[in-house]
Amino acid sequence: MKVLLVGSGGREHALAWKLAGSARDLELHAAPGNPGIAALGECHPVHADDGEALLGLARSLDADLAVIGPEAPLVAGVADELRHAGVAVLGPGRAAARIEGSKTFAKDVMRAADVPTAATLPVARPPCVVKVDGLAAGKGVFVCRTPEELDAALAAATAFAGPLLIEELLEGPEMSLFALCAGRDVHGLVPAQDFKRIGDGDTGPNTGGMGSYAPVPAFGPERVDELLELVHRPVVAELARRGTPFFGLLYAGLMLTETGPKVLEFNCRFGDPETQSILPLLEGDFVAALASTAAGDLADVGLSVAGSAAAVTVVLAGGEYPARNDHGKAIEGLAEAEAMGALVFHAGTALHDGRLVTNGGRILNVTATGASLPEARDRAYAACEQISFQGMRYRRDIAAAAVGSAG
């Protein structure tokens, strides 16, 4: 089976690792990929948002399945181009991908589907949340508790094109819940929690994500199914009713408020860095699950969670992230971290004269598993200490609160 993986970040490296570990006879290709993915399959110099070039590559490879990682190609309609040419695709078409591409559209769908979410406010007045309507790489949400924070948010939001959305400020723990969706059918995966802000204690600006862990304590299969019934199934049913069925991975960002779960946002693809924590815990035929989703039939999807295992992912970022990216700094210690049993996923790296160097904002994702959340956390941070590059920074509190409450 030939699989074409589209994307170049840590999420795509995790997907490549999971796909390559399949018991199937699988030939993996990536466009454009990264140095970590290149160790698992063949990388091709094709941009993730170049639909025409991706279609040409898929045809030349005679690909059986295309898996699109990032949101921008999906919102731009790359899945449509491939699907219309007969290529099976894991990822929604442009119309369904608006669930992530436009927060206003997502609000309209949730209202029609009677899915609980934050109220939309007519004016910007603290406390509130300011959101960029379109894609913003995880950096278009501003929590404003004071007039000064609101002024700063409105100024920062002008860097993004398109309208703004003003919402009520919800309080409570957050959770990410992924589900494979095929038309009206839904198969939930293990829930995770990610950490958006750059600094310990959830301080500083939002980022694309600084770490994650899975599973979320107290959210076993029964509670997950309750959330799927409350959120995912009504949304995919509404999208299908509108003639835009969703085929791919629907990711709901939830706030667990005192009055019940409410949706903060939807994403139309695997999350980053939650994917890096979820995939090591899944048992079953992952390739078959993605292929069945692309084909519109989840009847035979048999993914489950590996016993009582847990996983923790820590993002190693450049010194000035998220303000700017980091380039050309030598990276050391990956072999030592991997020798400790950690998975090191490349998120922003490049090879320069045979040496691995920084090439982005979030540089590496270090994931460790364990029989318990504390064990996975200890292993992840021990592996992080083996890695170094100039200016490297990472949060020291990923999963700390969950470990404390479990203890």
C-alpha cells in the first residue's frame, strides 16, 4: 500500500511514525516531509498547499491513500482536488473544512446543531475573548481580562486578515477530543490536553502548542461517548444535512465549565502536539482505520487505547518563539534522548552540511510513555535534558497539575 503524507511538522512526523509501524506492507511518501520523516519514507520537494503538484505526485506514485496533516491545505480545498481525481483522501473538502477555516461558520453550525459553545458578544468589553475568524496557526486567540489586555489584543489581531469574533470568557480545564468521521459516522479517540501559552502557569502569548498529555484523567470510554453524542455527532450530522459531509479527523477543543462542556473551537485535522501524545497509545490497524475513514465506512475501525498507559509530550522551542522562528542552530543529543526510550518528533528542523539544525519556532517534540501519567512525565523531561541547541526553551509544567491531582 502506498501512502502520501502531506506536511512537514511534528504532527506529520508522528503520523509517519505510526503509519510506518504498521504490520502492512506499506510504502510511505511525504510532501515535503522533514529530516525525521525522511528516516521513515521518501520525501518529495512539494509544498503542502500546492494542490496541482500534490495531485501530480499522487498520480506518479499511484498512491492508495493521501493523509493531509496541516489545516491550510484542507481549508484551501486540496482534498477536493485529490478526491475528484480518484485519490482516496483522509481529510475534509473545502466546504466541510470551513469548520476550522471560519469561526463564524463554526458558530453557525453549532447553533443549528444545538451544540454548547461560548456566547458571541456584540461589543468587545473585558472580560472577553478576541478571536481571528480565519486561520492563525494557533496564535489568533486573545484572552482579555482587563482593558489593557483588550487594547493589546485588538492591536495584535490587526496582523491577521479578516474579521474578528468576540466571545464570552469561559473558565475551566480544557480538553481536546479527536474523532474519525465519515459522513454521519463517528469513532472517538483517546482525549488529550494541550498547553497553548508559552510560559509555565499558562502565562505569555498563545502558541501553536507547547506540550500535551493523554489520556485525560476521569474521561474513560463512557464519558468520551457522552461528549461525542453532545458535540461531534450533531456537528457532522449538520454538515451532512448541508450537503458538505465531513470525511477525516474532527478535533473539538472543549472547555469543561461548571455548567458542562462547551466547544471553544473545531479543527478539521489531527491536532499538534496532541497527536504526538495520542498515537503512541493507540492499538489496532491505524492504516486500515484511516483508509476506512477516507472510504466513508467506519464499521471495521478497531482502534483502542493500550491498557492504562499514558503519554506526555514536551515541545522544545526556539528562544524567541512565538515572536519569531529560529534558524541554523546545531541540535545535539537526539540519540541520547531516544536511547532513553523517548520518541523525538521533528517539528522545525533541517539538515545543513549533514548536521541537524533548527528551522522553525517549535523545533522538536519529545514524547514518552509510561504505565502511569507520572511515569510518562518523568521520562519525557529526563529525555528533554539530553537535548540542546542555542536558546532552547520549554515549559516545565506540562501535565504537572494532572499528576498532582492523580496523586
